[in-house]
Amino acid sequence: MTLPSLDLRLLATLAAVSGSALFLCRTALPFIIVPSIPTLWLPFRKGKAEVLFKDIIKYSEDIILDPEYGVAIISSDGNRAKWNTVMGPHIDPNPKGSLHIYTYASERTIRKVRLIGLPEDADFHPLGINYFRDAHSDRTRLFVVNHERTGCKVAIFDIDYEKAEAQYVTSISDGDNHILSPNAVAPISYTSFYVTNDHYFVKRRNPLLNILETAFAAPLGWVTLVDFSGEQPAFETVARGIAFANGIVITPTGKEVAVASTSGSCIYIYERNPESNELSEEPERIEVNFHPDNLSFNETLDIKDPTVFDENGKFLRGLIAGGAPSARKIFAMARNPEQCSAPSIVAEIRRGNGRDPAPFAAGPSGARKKYRALTLYQSNGEHFPTSTTGDMDSRRGRLLISGLYAHGILEISWDPNDPIE
């Protein structure tokens, strides 16, 4: 049936108004409005925040703690201002990134990790990292998202903390099908993992569509399950419809997987089948007041503590998200990282409602909210800019934070016997 011309004009007008409203909410406002955030705010009584290794670490995208050994693994790429496959630019992929080991629990020294066996002609531009170690083994396997000029891969290493060496095992890719725009990785075993794909339209191939996908929070990202235990790796999409799928973490019970949606300003919680590794089709959605990047879980919490996990193995507290409160500021810093600064925020996600006491609330509050975000650190960028990851060892009173365009890493320390305010 042909619509009358008046109806066509009305539909066109409504479509234009709807599109303008969507653009205003998802694109214009985050770029126009910069939240009011202090230079530094912490919830820890007598807490101390110190930026470490400014002359050694440059532009760290991820940091992961291994509390059993008291070390942190740091992913950094000092060449990010010239090679950033997520936000641009794509000028020079030659200078390589690096990994470092920081012994935060003892002598507080840092060492660069020597990559053994990595092909000499391979680029190394690490983003998300994570490790796996079986409960009955001392072998630690490191999974690294690596954005090479020839395509993005997940590089696998066996890491030795004492020697500060990582023996290259293999790299996993599939011709830009299931692994197209990998960002973060969550290991399941020595030979299997989840990996997020942040965009369908990657910037170096479709720059305009990539910008539109990000700006309008188009739900085109996904999570891939990879198993490379056989002769050929197996790939399966286990979650889809995620706007800018970014950080991912498996909770210690193995019953849930959390995925950050950066442009959606939310975190999805999927129920997980530990036997099949399948994820639920309808995740829970946790809204936050920032753009979440990487996720971690406080592994030093007691898995049997009823305040940490309920009787079904679902988390009650301990999920940590780092991210950016201002999209405009972080994109400006990506273009000129040494002349700009962008605010930082790290928050713990807890089940239940309540108010965040921080000057800028990390998440919405209300009696009907099932989850709340509790700020662990926030800064307008003058103290430490562009936070991406926060990982906590509450048993030792440590919170380590990486910054996408920061010099050094941020270490927050406090008396572990003092509760968070």
C-alpha cells in the first residue's frame, strides 16, 4: 500500500527527530559535557596514590595481578600515538610494544619481559592481557591481544616470572572472521579462551562507518569462544549485539562472564555453563556513568564468603571496571596525547542499591537498581589520565591502574584492615 504524501513527510520528520535525539544522547552530549571531577579522590582512609615508573612505562592499556606470586603483568605500547588500530592513527607500526613484570608485593621492582621465540618480523602491539594457571600446576600461560599490521591476533606465551621471560607458543587468528577486532581476552584453560571484538567496521578499513558505529553505540560487537586444543582452532560466537565490546572477565566461580560495552556505558553479565562454555542469550545490563574499558575481578576475595558470592555462585562484589568519564577528552588525547589530558575512573560493581559517595557518581542510584558502582579512584586527568584497568589485591591493600595515554602506572595503597568509606 502506498502511503499518502503527508504520511511520508510525517514519517520523515519523526525519523529525523528520532535520529537527532539519538545523536544528541549518544554522540553530542558525551563530547560536549565534561563531568566535574576533582584532581584526585579516593575512598580509602589514609590511602596513598602514587604514579610509578614514569620513565619506563608509556601508554599502558592493561594490567593484571597474579596475587599468588605478588606480581603484576603490564601491557604497554609507547608507539600508540602512531599505531592505534581501535581509535587511530595508523602511521607507523614498526616500534614494538612491551610487557613488564612488577613485583608489587615484595621488593617493588619492575623488569621488562623478554619475548622468546616471537617471529622477528611479527609486530607486537599488545592490548588486553590475561593469564591462566591450573590449580595443580605451576605453569602460567599468558594470552595477549596483539594488533599487527597484517591483522589482529591473540598471541600465546608461557611466562616465567623469575626469569622475566615469555616463551612464544602460537598466535591465533582466523582470517578476520571470528577474530576481527579483538580487544580483551579471558582464558578458560591452557588451550581455550573468550575474546571480545569491539567493532564490526574496523577503523583502518572503514573509518567513517567505524566512527558512526562508535558514536551511535551500534550493537555490532561480539564475543568469540576459541579452542585450539585440536589440530585446527575452533571458533564460535557465544555473545553478540554488544556496542563496542571491550573488557571481559570470568568470575572465580566460573558461573558468570562480565563484558564491558564502552560506547553503551554499561556492563553485561552473562550466565555461563562451565561444562560447555556457552553463555546465556539474555544478559543482565548494569548501567554506569562512564565508558567502561577493561574488567577484572578481585581474586583475593574468599570464594566461600557469602558476602562475595551467593549460594548460586553469582558475584555480590569484587567486579572492577576502569574507564573514561569523557569521550571527547579521550579522543582528543588520542590525537595529541602529550598535550591533552582525559579524566579517569575505576569503580567496583556490587549487587544491591546504594549511593556512590564520590564527587562524580560512577553509576546511577535508586531503590530499584539491582547493581551499583562504587568509585575506587577518580581524577580529572591531572593526577593520572585515561584509566583503562584497575586490578585489586585487597588482602595486601593494593589497587593498580593502567592508563591508555599515561606515563607510568598508578598504585593505590591502604591499610587492608580499614573498610572502604
